Amino acid sequence: MDDFSPSVPLLSSRAEEPVNLKGPRLLLCLGRWALKSLMWIIFIVWVGAIFLYPSDFVQYWFGKLVRATQGTIFGITGSIFLILSMPVLVIALLAYVYVTAFSEENYQKKGAKFPRFRMRTFPVLVDGPFGVVSAAEFIGIVLFIAYVLWAVSDYTLKAASEISKFPLPSKMKRYMSPRSSSLLPKGNFIASCQLIVTEDLVVFFPNRVNVLLQNYLMLESTGLHLGSIGIFCTAFLFLPVARGSILLRLIDVPFEQATRYHVWLGHLTMMLFTLHGICYIISWSLQGCLLDELLEWKNIGIANLPGVISLLAGLLMWVTSLHPVRKRYFELFFYTHQLYLVFVIFLAMHVGDFVFSIAAGGIFLFILDRFLRFCQSRTTVNIISAACHPCGTVELVISKPASLKYNALSFIFLQVRELSWLQWHPFSVSSSPLDGENHIAILIKVLGEWTGRLRDIITSGSEQPQKTLNFKHSRLTASVEGPYGHELAYHLLYESLILVAGGIGISPFLAVLSDILHRIEKKEQCLPKNVLVIWAVKKSKELSLISLLDSQHVCSSFSDKLNLDIQAYVTQESEPSLEEGGTYKSVTHSSLAMAAGSHMSSLVGTGNNLWAASYFLVSTAAFIISFGLIEQFYLKPLGISSWWYRGLLFIICMVASVVILGGLIIFFWHNLEREDSSNEKCRDGNKNFYFQENSKQLLHGEFASLNIMSIMTTHYGCRPDFQGIFSSFSQASGHVDVGVLVCGPPGLQTSVAKECRRQNLRGRWNQPIFHFNSHSFDL
């Protein structure tokens, strides 16, 4: 069992255990360590260069490197790209090598011998604007805030020092006649300010000019530096939203968790860009040239109008992404967020290619992921079964190829063509990969318009008698992106588990329980021995979802291998319903199905590592070569130096390289996938999966529900007492690592995180260490 325990994240800082290896095994271990060390070194140097860029030391070496490399065919843009964007692409390339060569090795590593705190699972902040924040996340937040404050203060002090040395008119006490007043410079005051001597030898107030000029310079200098800090933040902004990114897989951060980092970085970046624009607007307004400056589109230098367009697009995305707006008007948030195209394109035209190349690495990785997701979503997937349960929940079973792997805590994004061609919604999988290699299941709570219409389609398709149901008229077609999630099944890392769910949040934990039970049934090595499920629902009818767990695995023969306890809390009912026995029966009252359907496409970043690495490598090489060719044979010979045009060409090279040559790799990848899919012989059980499952539930539903109910204790009219529950679990467990997985509303996560922190800070040597893991997707 110890030889098959899942490992910690791929880039974990945990010290390697001393082992005696010989021959190839030793070389493999050394190669793994060397590759991991190399990635860490590149990452630390890259981040250090960005965070310390305002310092004189870094700027000195940065200028030296730029001068040393700008003589190449790529010019100064290539030099900046090499220093500030290429490192993240090199890490991505090494990550493909690491994941491909050593992912299986990681799965076979032993877990920690002694319980210990982990920064990623220890909640530090549980209340506030950031929600539940782990120690590792807290360190990242502090570092970014410290970087911004230090950079702003350093730039401000340097700007004030330089402006004080600016050659200004000497102090003279003169008066300004009406005639000389009319000669006061108009337009950009900084650009045209000079000592004006009229024919009457009258000079306007030099002291006031001195102060005004310094104020204007200070405003515009502050705005310039705020914008440059925003550009550096943009280098990180797009990394978390590349759903299938190899970087997220490398550090084992799932997309739903990385989305929080994108939100935080988005707030910071847009705050910096907004202050950047405000500084210039105030300066230009005081100079009386606001409209002229806003509409200015320079060929050489910063083009203001593209910057205005980019900022307006960013502000629309920012305002509609605020939590109150996003929750109430999700579609408005979703559609306005597509303005990221406008934001990025006009940002490149605003600052030019060499400044934009600072953030190009992260943006290019996002483009790679976005185009791959687009290709995957073009495949139409038939939903092979759909069912409405009495508790108001829809269950969908989707066909997938056997080669597409996922784990029990994965997400997929779903689009149902009969409902909308534009809306995509994320859902946790409710099936274990051991339930069957040719399907994946999800549970959907009927809450809004989209889910309500989905339920109506299913119920309307099942109004005919079951034997004469014509499924062709009730066909559901969908597109799927994913699956995404943890690279490793971290629920298998802990010997003891506490699963806390609120309502439909039980969905991923059904997959977790099924995964554990299947491993025990198949005599596969499985670490979890003690599992406590805490499930809070509003109405008792929701408890029928527990019957979706394949109860044939829950039997007395496993009592010596798995201690499973399910505690259910019905918060809005004070006593059991008279029809309680009926509510637990797993009877599907309305359903539709197709006997066979198209598989999900495996064109996803979490799919075939070799094809995904080829796609990345070819696209990256095509981008670098194409820009070098344009620079050498188009821009230089024709003397084209317009910043905005070069920035536009830079973006075009990025997109074209991914779409054309990267698309060629995807074409071959897709053809190979279709051949493999056509060669797969469908098993009899797969073709009639839904009918067999329904027959089993309808015939044995009462037996199944009674079997599940025998291990579930239901409490009415109360909420879980986490302090008492955790204290009792702590006394029974001893000094071990306990994985606490939470899927539910923010209030539930906060309560559980508080209790985990309280228990961990008690500091008793014989108590367990609770590791908090959130599995809630909040867009």
C-alpha cells in the first residue's frame, strides 16, 4: 500500500527521502531532481528580475543584456522578450518533459512518514475580501503588494530627484502684462514650456511656472511608472486562466483554484492601469489639451488612442466582474469578458512591440490553451443519458474515449446546443474514473433559467411511455471542454478524510467515495481508511442523491478496510417527512437517452502529453521565427518604425503561429484520435449503459437506498457543529494527516477553515493536522 500512495504536487518543496537505487533507477532519480532544480532556478531568477526591476542594479544588468543582444535579427524587441518572456516558455517546455517522464514516478512515491503542516493547506485568513487564504497564497499576496508599494515608492523618489534637476527658469520677480498673458503656451505645457520674453521684455511668473511644470512632470512620470508596473502584472495575469496549462499541471493547482489568482491579479492590474490613465487625464486637463491628447495616435512613441480603447475595455471587464454584478448578471459578466481581445490587441498597439514583449510569454501560453479549447469544443458530443431526479437535480452521462484520463475531483465545461450556443457552465464530475472508461457523469442543480430549460427538455422527452419513447426527438447535443483538475488525485494522499458538502456540493464527493470503494473492491492499493462525510441540505428530499453512489460496494465485507460514516443535516426541516422512505429511493422519474454517441474530444492540455508538447513546441518556434523573418525582411528594409504597427504585427505573429502551424499539429492529433476511437470496440455494457443502470436502480433502488441509509445518520433542524465534530475526530484519529475537502457556499468554507485553523493552532503533539482543501468553483 505504501508503494502506491499519491505524492504531493510536482514542484513540492518536500525533501526527497533517502533511497538506495542502482543503475537506471538512480539515473532516473537524478534526472528528475536536476530537472526540477533547473525549473526552480529559472523561475526564481525570472520572478526576481521582474520584482527587482526598479532597482539600479537590475536595470544596469538589464540594459547591458539588451545592448548585447539587440544586434540580432530580432532587434530590441527580441532582447526584451528573451529576458522577460522566454523564461516562462522555457519552464513550460521543461514541464512537458517532467510531466511526461516522471508523472508515473511521482505516483509511486511514498507519502510523508510524519504528519506536518503544508503551506498550501493551512488556512491563514478565513474572513475578508480574499476569502479563505492559505499560507502559500498569503505569502504570494504579500509579495505582490510589497512589490507594487516598493516599485511605486522607488519610482516616485527617483522621479522627484530627476525633476528637481530639470532646467527651469531662474527665480525672477516680474509682472505679466495682458499682452504677454495671451502668449502663454497652449497645448502640452511640458513639451512647449519655455521662458517667454515679449517685445515689452516682460516675463510671466517663473516661480509659478516652476511649480506647475514640476507638477505636470510628476503626474505624467507617476502615470508612466504605474503603467509599467501594470505591464509586469499583466505578465502573470493570463497564466491562471490557461485551463489546461502545463504550468498549472506542474504545480498541481487546478483551474478552479487558479481562477482566484486571476481575479486577484485582475483587480491589481486594472487598479494600476486606471491610476495610470487618471494621472495623465489630470495632467492633460490642467494643461488644457485633454481631448487632443486622448485622440492622438503617434507613429513614434506611445499611441494614446489605442491606450484609451484598451483601458475602456478593461474597465468594462473589471466593473462587470465585481462580485455583486457577476452574481446577479452572470451573462453580462461572461459576454463583456470577451473584450479581453480588444484589451490585449489595443494594449500592444498602445505600447508597441518591445514593451508588450514584457507580458508576451503569459499571453502566448493563454493563446495556445484558448485555441486548443476552441478545437476541442468543435466536437459535438451526444449526451448518452439524461435523468431528472425527484430532488430537482439533473444527471447527465457523457461519452468519452478510453484514452482521456481524469480523476474524481475534475471539472468539465459544458455547452448544450439546444439551450445556447454561447453559454458554457462548469460542473464537477460525479463519477469515478473506475466507474467505466467510456463515460463521465455530472450532476446539475436546477437553479436558474439555463438549468430550468435543460430539465424541461428532459421531462418533455419522457412524457411518452418508457417502452415507446422515441429518443431521436429528444436528443441533446453538447460540447465539452476538459476535463480539468488536479494532476494527482490528492484525496488518496490522506489516510483519514473529512468531506464537507453543502447541497449539490456532494457531487464530487460521490466520485471520491466511488473511487475509494472501487479501489478496495479491485484490491488496488488505497490509502484512505477513515472517511467522515458531513452533508448539509435544506430539504430531506435532497438526501436521495446519496443513492447515486453505487451501493453494491458498500457492504459489511469492507468494514475492516474502510471506516465510512455519513452525517447528514437537514437544516430547514425539524422532523422527518411522512414520505421519508420514498424520498431516498433512487427512482428516476424522467429520462431520455441515445444508444450511442460521439465521444468527447481528447484535444485538451491534460490529454496526450506528447501531442500537447509538440503543439506547444511547434507553435512557439513558429512565433519566434516568423517575427524574426518579418523584422529582417519587412520592417528593417522598409524602415518601418511605427510603434503601434509593430505591436499589431507582434500580436498577429503570435496568433498566426498558433492557428496555422499549431493548428497543423492539432489536425494530425485529431485524426489520430479519430482512428483510435473508430478502432475501439464498444462493449455491450457501454452501448446500453444507461438502460442497464436504470434497470438496476429501478429494480434494486429500495435495496440500494436502505443499504446506504444504514451507514447514514440524519439530523433535523440543526447545522453541523464543526467544533464538536472535529474535536471528536481528533481524539479518535491521533497524530496523523487529515485531509479536509469542502465543496459548498463561502459561508460553509469559512466555518470549516476556521475550525481547521483552530485545531491546528492548539499545538498538541498527539492530535491530527487538518489540511484544508476547497473544491468550490466560484466564477
